[in-house]
Amino acid sequence: MESDSNCILSFDYKHTGGKPVVLEAYLPVSRDCGLQSPIRRPTIVYFHGGSLTVGNRRSWLPTWLQTRLSAQRFIFISADYRLMPPTTGHGIVEDIQDVFRFVTTSLNSRLDEVMSNEGGVDAIPTGGKLSPWNPYRVDPGAIGVAGTSAGGLCAYLACMHADPKPRVVLSMYGMGGKLYNPHYFTPKSEPFFRGRELIDPQQFHSFLYPQSSEVEPTSDSPVAYHPPTHVTPGYPSNPRMFLGPLYLQLGTYLDYYTGMHEPSLSAYLRSLPVGATSRVEGLRANPIPEQHRRLFPQFGVTSAWPPTCLVHGSSDTAVLVEESRHLHSLLVAANVDVKLWEVDEAEHSFDYAPPAVGTSYETLFHDVERFLIDHLDPSST
């Protein structure tokens, strides 16, 4: 499969608090080097995982997806977004909207500048010197969205709030199909994620409310681990890597997501009668405050939702498969074109690890690729 590693371009798509928020565009290897006129191609905007609390545009990048789409001459974009805390889901929605605005209205002109050697420092290729003229540009009418884990939630939020609305969606074990769910607001007293021991909250005091409101805002918090010489080799060295599991453990994730700490949204939801979560789809019974419902994809499904591909491991302990099943049922009821592939006995992030002996994901990856192509580039099928 062709590699496009020589043409990864970084751009600041916005500035907030005097700091840039960055996306990277993976341009496919040009098969049309002799052409000096732009060729508009389908584009996938990808959002990384990390519980919305950690990561950046290069974290947990699904290379299997990027390389397959690049081979089909798709443009692949991986975008940073501001992280919780102190940002809330409302700020993340703003970033998602700004990503789509930049990609559809500004990115092509910025690419023209770079190819003319007039681009700024932020547009220098990550792989080194500038590659030869690359004719591929974004087709604003053929933009899809993808995300893994928390990035799946970002993809759903793009369906609800981005302009233009994405034409197709891929969610890999995505959060958000059922955010109003005890998994997010019930405290845990026993290991719940891959059998890992519970976290001592006092070690993360500065990331707990109200101190969390004073945390320095960031959209770029790379995954990092201690070296082999450390007393805990291979253990996460970036404290933000613990925040998602910690907030789930404490049953306060939705407080940080909505910014609703006083009174605590999570405490209120825990006070409701058992079974209330299964009766919430009727808005008159909806306990989520109206100003925050825009952050809950399960309340934003309409017949205008784009075609959607959901992939989820049946043994996922970080994002329960129930979330994708629930969203699938809502989309079916809304007459949306939707596929749900459940991967037997697969855990969270299964596509980043080598499959077990006798297991292959190649058919699944091919089917996902075809779903995206069929909805963004049907002429190629």
C-alpha cells in the first residue's frame, strides 16, 4: 500500500488564549504529478480518543484507516481539540465547528500557499522538506468524520453541530451513543477497566473540582510513558492519562463534560429512581438540563443524521458496547443508513494491538473502508 508519510502538513486552524489549535492534513501520494491544477478529493476529518482529557492529533492514530484511505486518494485530517479540564464539552463543540469551518473555507487556499512555497512555519511538513507539487485539495461537498473512543463522541457532535454536516460517520468503539448511562455517573468500588486497580484521587488533586478550573488549558497533551529505567517502567507519565478512568471511577465524568459541578449533575442523576435511564428518550422526562442536551448525541438523532458505521468490541470495558447498540437502534428508528459491526470478545482499542492467533480484522477493515468510499466517492466503486 502506498505511503503518504512525506506529505503531512500541519496548520493552526484557530487560536484560543493566545495558543494555536492544530490539525494535520495527510495528502495522498500524488499519482498526477504532471498536473498543476487542483484535484478535489473526498476528505475524512478524524478525532482522537483519550476520554476528552488527554492526547493530540497523533495519539492513537488508526494507521490502518489512514493508509487505506490515502491509497484511495482520500485526504485524511487529524485534529486537536481542547481537553477537559478546564474545557468542557461546550468548548469542544466550538472546536469541532471551527475544524469543519477551516477545512471547508480555508484549507485549500492554505494548501495552495504551501505548494507555492509561500506557507508559514506552521505548514512545514512533519516529515521534513516540502514534497513536490501535490494537486489534491478538499472537496467541500464530500467530507466525512471519524473518531475512536472519545473521538467517536466528537464525530457524533459534528453530526449535530458542524456546518457543513459530514456526509458519513465512522465510530470505532465510540463514546456518546448513550451518555446518559450509569456507567458515567455511578461511583465504582471495584476494578472496572481491564482489571486495573482503582486510582487514588489524592494523587490528582489539582485535576479535581474546584482546583480543576485552574488547570492550564491545552489541546495538545501527548501520550507518554516512563522509560525502562524508571521505578515503574512503562507506566503512564502524563497524569492526564489517568483522568478519564478517574472521573468514571468517581462517577463524576458528566460534571466535567458539561461543566455542571454545583449542583453536581452526576449526583442529581444518581438520585433518580432506578430505571429512569431507560425512560429518558421522551424529552418531557429528560433530566438533563436543556442547555446541556446538545452534548448528548442520543438526544440529537434525526432523519437528517448522516450514514453511520459503528464498530465495537463486545467485551469493551472502557466504553460499553451498549452505547453503540443504543445509537444503532435510534438511527434505525430514524431511518438512517447505519451498520453495526460487533467484534466478538474484543476489548477497547482492539484495532491498535496485534490480533490473537487465528484472528484477522482485514475483512472488517475492508468493509469499513468500503462503507466510507460508497458514501463519499461512489464513482470509484
